[in-house]
Amino acid sequence: MQTETAPTVLTDSEIESLLVDLVSTPSPSTGEAAAARLLVDWMTAHGYDDAVIDDAGNAVGIIGSGSRDMVLLGHIDTFGGNF
């Protein structure tokens, strides 16, 4: 029998801090290594069971276990500009 880990609850401040840190990290297309490292370090610090950079350079985090998997996937490359 597998047990499931209770979800980690993040405050708005923690989420905002991660977002600010991430968009403040230069990550042009094909140069996302620093942003991926930031995400892996963040996931490790927040108790993920595993956090790695895969062969394609993606940040991959695993938390919990159970009968189903959920994948959240998004681009982390950025481009300069004034918005």
C-alpha cells in the first residue's frame, strides 16, 4: 500500500518570492540552466522528495507518491522587453 504525502502549503509571499527570483534570473532560450538550477534548489529546500535537472535541461520535481501522477509543465525561458 502506497501512502501519499500531504501537499506543502505555500504562503502568497513564498510564491511571490519564487516568481520574482525566477523572472530576475536571466534565462534566454537555450540558456535556461540558471533558472532550472534555481527551481531545483527551491524544490529541494521545500521538501520535494526529488529534484533534478534532466538531460534536456528541465527542472523536474517529485513530491509524494500514489496511484496517479500529475505533471505541471511550462517554459522557463524569458526574453527582454518593456511591458
